[in-house]
Amino acid sequence: MAVAAAALGWWGVPLGIFAGMLRASVPFLFVSLGECLTEKSGKINLGLEGALLTGAMSAYAVSYLGAEKWGLAPEFSPWLGVLVAGLAGMFLGFIHAWLSQQPKVNDVAVGIAMIIFGSGLAFFLGKPFIQPKAPQLPTIDLGAWSSLPAVQSALKISPLFLLGVAIAPLMQWFFTNTRWGLMVRAVGDSPDAARALGVSIPKVRMLCIIAGSFLAGIGGACLSLYYPGIWSESISSGQGLMAVALVIFARWNPIQCLWASLFFGGAQAVVPALQAVGIDQGRYLFNAAPYILTLLVMIVTCSPKRTLSGAPGALGTINS
Amino acid sequence: MALSRSNWRSVAEAIAIPVGAILAAMVLFGCFCFLYGKSPLAIYGAIYKTAFGSWRAFQGTLLRAAPLMLTALCTALPARLGLMIIGNEGAMVMGGLGAIVSGLLLSYGSVLPTAAQVQQPLGLPPLVVHIAMGLAAMLVGGLWIGAVGALRHYRGVNETISSLLMNYIAIAFLNHLVEGPMRDPSSLNKPSSFPLPEMYKLGNIFTTRIHYGLIYGLVACAIAYVLIQHTTFGFASRIAGGNVKAARVAGLPVGKLAVTICFLAGSCAGLAGMVEVAAVQGQANSSLITGYGYSGILVAFVARYNPLAAILVATLLGGIINSGGILQRTFNMPDATVLLFQGIVFLMVLFSESLYGRFKVFKEPAELTPPPPVTPAGSAAAT
């Protein structure tokens, strides 16, 4: 991509950022939607970073083993990997959901523990899969009309991206228009009212956290099977953690999670795009831009007097 | 918590539950080792031998425990005030940067010394340079986490998330400085700052191979303990941590307390960065990102935010980290084994939090049975 962008001259910069938006946003999208669902039920899950890494590892491992050892078709095994990644995320989500609902246990602390445990698990089990090459997910080429290879490669879209784009409005519709969505919001906003309605708070939270971690696991599969499409111990640059900030940025709204993910994905692509045209100064500072931006947004929008608009009311309260 | 006749049950509970959690974690981790085809007993034996088996081995453990004691305080102190800070790694990196900048300035007069300046160092006494480096590191680390506390109090920004984001910012800042403005042109493969002159490196205690960082860690933990448990400042912090509203009604300056305690917490982590620069690396580069910050969070949790217990827990965890190499070399286990073990311990310790007060053994008998029966339990049941 870098070479092609160079051939385009300065036009390569916006094109590179656009391509990055479509690629690098996918894990952000899945993890932030998962975090959004989790937080809507009144619990915070910092441990999605662990689910993301475990998902990335298991997707890659299953895709590789499926094609090489179990004799599956190379078109099929990556998809099996995506499914297993989601299941691995659910497993970690179950631990988080169960542990964070024990009396006197702080969900933020559990999240930190899950980051350490999830990444430890992923690196421990994933060591043998760093070398081999696993079959990747197919892409949908929307750029065939163009003769420019840069445009063609920029428009290679992952089906998972389209899936994520579809999930965002679906989740919004789920929250606003369905009985179950109302239950989730009630549990997250005023647990007492939900309890009065006869809703089981632990069950709703358990399901939301598990479903959210499922999405995070799929987000991990995007990393290892689509972009950058490798498995290594440094594959995640904290996307799972940034999701927490991203959800605040998006004000707990799934549609806005989509825009925020595109924005963060684009921001990550600024550095490679500038490098392609020969600007290499301060690349670390550019890389830190999303974090600085998130912090600034939080500083500007937070207030000690009131909670953020859109924030679930029960967020950050301790179990009785 | 001094032991007396009346509270031995709660003391026993406070010891038995974390120890039980760690034992349970060891059993679980043993299952992982077993699945990996290794004997858990052999692995624990090797961990014990490389971490605590001999004085020489134990020195290595203490070397790793020293920064853990300091970074643990970065989480433990604000936790007493009800703040969950996880920016230890960032504060440590910033402290390391503060230390190297002040160290280079005081030895050469510039962070980018010319060849002539390297030939003619300023020649200040090492003690002066060490104190200056320590103070600079504590100041920078303290401001870094103090900002988190201030943002929390004055803007309502969640301190956990902001301190986490600031970890990434600090690491990016370090990478930027050592690759650009502070880079030693002779560091080719691994961009680094100029090295400290050998005479200003932090020495070892007597004839051991333990550097003075261990003393810093022990002293900092002791001071933190006295500060929290035996001063009015600590008392006010604990009140505010227990109930902010009550503290406000009582007229305590909650905001000042929060910012001060965050500053102190950050300065401890910053000092850990100075130790890493002055005693281990001798310069600033990406090796400053050690992971001690994240492990420090674990130490603080397991120690239940008690600075004295943190010394013990840091030594234990230092031993486990120390034995990571042997697991890799002798048993051919992945280097993430230690990380996995830490994760399991962390989860188990958190679960054990919910167990306090659930065991009848640790409850005062007076709470269980209604007052009268002073007679032995057997005869009381018989009547």
C-alpha cells in the first residue's frame, strides 16, 4: 500500500487515511459495540482487551489448524476461526460477569485482572502460532472499477466490516424498540426499578457482558485474520482499552460508536499515510493522538456536578 | 493492625483468605502446567529454587521486588481515598525520563552533549546528582498522577480511564524523545538517550548485587504506612475514602487530599523509574517499559492497599518474575507463563474479596450466638 500511495503523490494521504478508516476501524467497531452493550447494563468491562487478544489468537490458531491439520477448506477455516474467537471471548466474558457480580468485588479491578489473564492466556497458548501462516478471511473488492491499484487495495473491504456496520443500527434498534432492550436499559439506569419490574439483574448483566465479550472476540479475529492479518504478541495496540474511552466519546450510543470507530481507525492510519509521502517526524506523537484526543474529549465533556448525558445511571456503583 | 486477644479472628481472616486465594491460584496454574505436559511440582520446585533457594537467587528476587514496591504504592495510596489509579507504568516512564534529563544536565550540562562535553564532565559529587535525579523523577511522576487526581476532582474525569490513557501517552512521549530530540547518534539498533556517566550510576548495597533501589522501596513503603495509619492526613484520607459526603460535611478538603495523595503516589512510581534508569539501564530507551507498573497494580490489590503487606507481596511476585527465565530455558514454557500465573492469582484474590465475613470460623462468637450462654457450648445445648 505504501508504494502505491507514493505513486499517487499527495493524494495518497487522504486515500491512505480513508483506507485505514475502513480497515483499522473494524476491531474498534466490534469492541466498542461490545463495551457499549456491557455498559448499558450498568457494568464496565475493562477486560475486553483480554478478550480481544484471546480472540485474535484463537481465530488465527483455528484458521491455521483447520486448513493445515484438520483438512478443512481454506475458504471455510477462517470463518470457523471467527466463530471460535467469539466463543473464546464469551468464555472470558463469563468469568468477568460472574466475578464482577460477587459482593464487594469491584468491576474495574476485575477488568484489569482479565486484561492480565486474557493476554497471558493468549500469549501462553498462542506461542506455537507466531511462525505459521494462517488462511485469511476473504475480502470484498469494491474497487474493481478503478485502474489505480492504490484505490483497489483501499476498497478491499472485509465482510466483517459490513457485519459491524449492520450491527450498530441493529443494536440501537434493540435498545430503543424492543422489550429486551428496555430491560437492559432499565437494569443499567435504575436497577431498583428493574427489580420492581421483576427483572433478574444478575441474569441480564451476565447475558450482556457475555454478548459484549463475544463481539470483542470477533474484533480480535479481525486483527489476526484481516488487518494486519498476523498473530504476534504486539498485535493489539490497546484497542480493547480504548474501546472504553470510545464508548464515552460516543455517549453510549451504538450508531455514534460506528462514527467514533471510523474516526479512530482513520486517526491510526495518519502516520503510515504520511510516512508513505516521506514525512516521518513525530510519528510516535501522532500514534498517541487518539489517546490524547480521548483524554481531551473527556476533560471537556465531563463535569464534577453531573454525570455525562447518556451515561447509564448504575455505572460505577458497587455491588451491595 | 496489632494482634491482641480480642481481634485475633479478624487478623487470622486477613491472613488466611489471601493465602488461601494464592494457594487456589497455584492449584489452577498447576492444571495449566499439567495440560502443557509439565509436572506442576517440578515447576514450583524450580520457581522456589530460582527465587528463594539461595542467597544469590534471593538477591535477584529482591532486585525485581524493589521497583514493584514503589509502583504498588502508586495504586495503593489513592485506593485508600477511593481512587482507582492504574497509571503506574506511565508515571514510572515519566519518572525515568525526568531522571535521565536531570542526570545528563548535571553531568554534562546538556541532554545532547558534544564530544568535548563528554570528555569534560562537570564533576559534581555523585550524591548530589542522585538526589537531584530522584527529586526530578518524583516531581515528574507526581505531577503526572497528580494531574489525574486534579482532573478527577475538578472535572469529574474518571481517574481509572484517564490514568490508563496517560500510560500510552507517556510511552509515546518516551519513544518520541529517544528517537528524536534526545537520541544518542551512536545508538543505532535501539534508539536511546545518552548514557549516564558510570560514576553516577546507582551502586550496590555493600557486597551484594542489590542496588540501592531496594532501600528506596522499603523506606517509601514504611513512610506510606506511617502516613496512612498514623497521621491526621492519613486519617482524613481514609475518612474521605470511606464516605466522601461525610468527609465533606466534616469539612475535610477532599479535593486537596485527592490531589496530594495522587501526587505522592505518582512520585513513588516516578522514583521507580529513576531506579530503573540510574541502576539498571543507565540510559533511557524502550527498555524502560518494563511492565513493573502493571505488576504493581497486582501487588497493591493482593496486599489490600496496605503498604507494609506490599513489601511482602512484592517480594513474592519479584520471585515469580525472577523465575520466568528458568521456566523458559529449562522447561521450554512460553515467556507468557509468568503473565498467565499473575492473571490467575489476580482473579483468585479478587474472588477472595467476596469471602470476607462468610466463614463462621473467623466471626466473633458473640455475633453468632445471642448474649447469655457463658457456660460451655455442650452443656448449653443439652439444656
